[in-house]
Amino acid sequence: MKTLFSGIQPTGNLHLGNYLGAVKNWVDLQNKYSCIYSVVDLHALTGNITAKELKDNTLSLAIDLLAVGINPKKSILFRQSDVVGHTELAWIFGTLTPIAELNRMTQFKDKSEEQKNNINSGLLTYPVLQAADILLYKAEAVPIGEDQLQHLELTRVIARKFNNKYKTYFPTINPTLSPIPRVMSLNASNKKMSKSLGEPSYITLRDNKATITKKIKKAVADEAGVHNLLDLYYYFGDAKKHSTMKADFEANKLMNSKLKEELTKELIKFLKPIQTKIKHYEAHPKEVEKILANGAKQAQKIADKNLKEIKKLVGLI
């Protein structure tokens, strides 16, 4: 099977936007590709995060991934910083990447606005490390959302530059787009669901019944907001009920309170088995650490082989 790579930052608990937009697809792809998934803690250092937050978030994210169905028997799951080679390859790629390419990255501009007091060089070179994450394993597929296509295209540009300068080594990378469109915020229906908009904007996989009920009850119910709630119900609820509520909405007969009540019920039901697994892994953190350590060993074996070949091509050995 072809190799697929994807990484996710440990910036807090997974929310429904993360799940529908990326992780659900990760789970499904395990049967189609040789999957390598990473908790990219080095990337997280570019944000405003403390050492304790980084450590705690990394473990909790690994637990969330395991709880939703990332299977260490099918996929390699590891912590980015546990594998030597990512940063070394990023340096090599950095010598091939024009500053102009990095300056035009939308994410750099957005992040610079979000953290005006911490516009570090890591934010600028983030896509280079991302390219190294992918190409260190000679991945041929990357599951992404449409908003990440710009970064993937830069990865493809870097691979071509390397292949043209030294030797054709890296394969062509193809995006595996998530079949689910962008999930919008509960409290700002014109914006993507995001932790940066505050807790009322999203529902995490760990939210309890009372929290879910409160967040859905307070969700924006303008036209776009109701569309968003209906979309969420479509993914988690009953197909026939969804069709009925959608028809009622189009006929101006839908009661928003009924929609919110039904959605709340379905979300609680969906999350219950996931939360049971989360509790298990939280009670057995050594089991999670062992999975990450075993994943790092598998990833390191691939990384060592490929990096040795890359360094020979570049002239470092």
C-alpha cells in the first residue's frame, strides 16, 4: 500500500471540527494506506504554550486519537520530537525554499495576527518543517482540508526543487481531501470552528452532557447558524429526521429549540463510547506512552533509512 502521512498539533482536546474535518478521515484511511500519524509537538512550540501545557496536551491528544479509532496495529502513531530526522531534513529543505514562498503563506499571516507579541521565525518556517514531516517518510498521500492545500503545494514545490537539484528521489504527493466540508463555529456561524474563538464555539470529544447541552442551547440560530446545526445533525443524527427537519427549515416551520434538543441528544449518544475509551486510557497512561514509543521506533527505522540516502545525495556523507 502507498504511504500516507498526517500530523496534528497538540493545542488542546479534539473538537468536532477536528474530528469531522480530519480525524474521522484518518480512521477510514487506515484500511487503504500504510498510515503514519504524528502528534507534532515541535510545531506546537511556535504558539503561546507552556512546557506543562505541551506535555499534557500531547498525551491527551494521543488518547483522543486512540479513542476515536486510530489503531496502532494498523497505523504508526508517534510523537514528532521522539524521531530524529524531522528537524535535520527541515534544515536541508530550508536551503531550497525561497523566503518569498514563505512570506505569501496565508497561515503565517493569520497566525501573526493571532499572536502579535510572538511572531517567531518558527511561524515563518513552519511549512518547511511540515514538508520534512511528510517527505521524511516519502509519503505519497496526505489527508488535508481545502484550507491546507497551499502548504501541501509548497511541499510539492520543495520536493521538485530537491529532485531537480540532486536526483529524482521524492515521489509526487497527492492530497486526500476530507469528504466533509468545513465545520463552522457554534457562536460565529461565518467562521470555522476553532479553539481561538473561545469554548462556546466548539464541542470537544470530552465535553460532558451538561456542557454539550449548554453550548448547543446558546449556539447562534441565524440562517447560517441553523444550516450549521443541521449539518452537524446530518453527520451524527438520524437520516430521516434530518430530511424532515431540513424540509421544515426550508418551509419556515422548523423550531430551533427542537433542532437543538435533537442534536444535543445525538451528540451525547455518539460521544459516550468514545469518552469511555478516553477514561480507560487516562487511567492507563503508561499504555499510551508504550504505544507512542513503539510508533516512534517504527517511524525512526524508516526515517533513518531515508535520511541516510538523502544525506548521501546532498553530499553530507
